[in-house]
Amino acid sequence: MKKYDYLIVGAGLYGAVFAHEMNKKGYKCLVIEKRNHIGGNIYTEVVHDIHVHKYGAHIFHTSDEAIWTYINQFGSFNHFINSPLANYKGELYNLPFNMNTFYQIWGESDPNKVKVIIEKQRSEIKGEPKNLEEQAISLVGRDVYEKLIKGYTEKQWGRKCTELPAFIIKRLPVRFTFDNNYFSDRYQGIPEEGYTAIIDKMLENIPVQLDTDYLSRKDYFDSLANQVVYTGSIDAYFDYVHGPLEYRSVRFETEVLECDNYQGNAVVNYTDKTTPYTRIIEHKHFNFGTQKKTVISREYSEEWTTKKEPYYPINNDKNNQVYKRYLDKANELEHAIFAGRLGDYKYYNMDQIISLALQKVIELTE
Ligand code: UDP
């Protein structure tokens, strides 16, 4: 008899939901985490009474009522609606692409006339869009693409828009109404007490070992539990035998400022090519903060190397083929389950992660 039913590698959102649900069903779980804190990349820490999103902005949004009810058990969410601004060479535009943006670009306030402009511009794309550039032009036309998409995307991904998959830009809504809500989901908000408090509550009564690197003592940890749920990078698990998968990493330059309001909005994207960072986050605005000081983070996108944290899988054809080879190996292992953004090598949102963890628990227990 092994000591635990499940060893969960990674105390991020997937690991925490999985452990919580299994623990509730009476299964013995141990969570191990290589960082010195829980929460993975949704971790928030308090700085001058402000919840700082240490690994980048996380805005919870979902259209699934069950997921919204689920997450609200662990903490209350405020009514924050994400409405980022784009700064292109000092000019401000609203995002996502909507009538405010189109008015700012073309001075046209009639949705039907805007549609005619876009229709004309998109006619340069023949057939199905083959990459992000074609997809973007076919959604909003070349003018919007050049000012608000090209520079930002090439900085964020470190690749030409013609070399990136089209699906990335389909994450953003395009609207012919004056509506700056970045998401079209029914439910949206930020936890009042921060994401760390949510994860902490999920992991209540479950043993968690921080500063613990699974891969360096895999055999030992495997001997502790009947099954392993691994939420780290799949290529690292197999010691990169098929070569490393590519990821984008992010570096934050965080500053405390002696003013109460730096940019008047939680998120401002810098969409030109020359500004070295992709966006500036002013954390207090996620919680409508009224503190005397403010904390801002400039976000720099970087290519991942083994010494950095992987954030975004780069799901182009080349990487997806390499991933497939790792997946075949993963499927051969009976004792291990691969999950989460890194385990599945997929650009998941938080609500998808919760849904996948809940489904997996059902699959394993019913
Ligand atoms: N994007 C853009 N301009 C912007 C914001 C986003 O071109 O001002 C594109 C870019 O390609 C980005 C994608 O839309 O990778 C998805 O953006 P999202 O905000 O969903 O990215 P995340 O918040 O996950 O970094």
C-alpha cells in the first residue's frame, strides 16, 4: 500500500482543484511544488495593501455557470470588467476591437459604414486565413492590424505574424457595438482577497510541500503514491528526449510609485514595435483600490530557456508535432496523468483549467 492515492506535482490552479476534489472524495493527496509558494502563475502577493499579480494579469471569466459557482465557493469576486487600452505611439485606442476603436481609427461612428471599410480591407485575403496576419486582416482589416496587432503580437511571440497560428487572434472579440469589455463571457471578476487566498482555501487540509522539485527525485516521489498528476512541462518530464518544446516567457519590472494613480486603467498595451514592453499593469485597479501608493509592472516578453519560467506554449505546427511525440510517450505511462497549460502544452484560460480538472476527477472516480 502506498501512502497516498495521488501525488500532485504543481500547486497551480489545476493541481489545487484536482487535489481539493479528490480530498473531498476521501482520497489521500500530497501536493508538491517547486516554487516557494502555491498558486502557480495566478499567485498574487500583497504589496502596500495591493494585490500584485506577480506572474501577470489574471482576469477570471467564464460563460459556464457551474464553473462560476464553483470558483465562488473559495472567495468572493468583484465586478471588475477588463477594458484594456492600447497605446500606439502615444495615441490611445480602446480594446477589444469595437466601435470605439473603429471610431478612433477611422472617425466613423456608423457600424454599417465601418463594416463596409473592413469588408474592403479584408478583400486582400483570399480563401481561408493561413496564419495570424491573414486572420487579423480578415477580422478587422489592415489599418487596425498595423496599429494594434502587428507590433504587439510580434513582441509578445517573438515571431512574425505570418509564422504564428491564426487561432491566437481569435481569442479576441470583434464587435460592431460601443462595448469595451475585453471578454464576451457571461461572468467576470477578480477575487477580492487575491488568487492566492482562493488556492489556499482549495488546499486547506491537504499536505503541500513547497521548494520541492519532483523531476530531480522522480522515482522517490512516484513511490509515494498510486498515481501522479503532473502539471509541469511535458518535455521536461521526458528530459527533452525529442528536443525542447518552445515557450514564451515573461519578465516583469515591478515598481512602487508614490502616486495614487499612474495610468487610470488596470491594463495598457503598447502596440508599437519600438516600446520594449508589451503592456503595463497597474495592479490596484483590478480591485478598485484607493491606496495612497500604486504598484505597476512592465511586462517584457522573452523566449523561454531552461532557466526561465515557461508561460505560453507556442502552438505552431513544428511544436505541435514535437508535442505529439511527447504525448505518445505520456500515453504509455499508466501511473502518470499530464495536465494543465504545461502538461497539455495548450493555451488554456483559467475556467478551462477548472473544467478539465473537474472532468478528470469524475473520469477517475465514477
Ligand atoms: N493582441 C494584439 N493586440 C493587443 C492585444 C492582443 O494583437 O493589444 C493579440 C496578440 O496576438 C495576443 C492575442 O491577441 O497574443 C491574445 O491576446 P490576449 O490578451 O488574450 O493574451 P494574454 O492575455 O493571454 O497574454
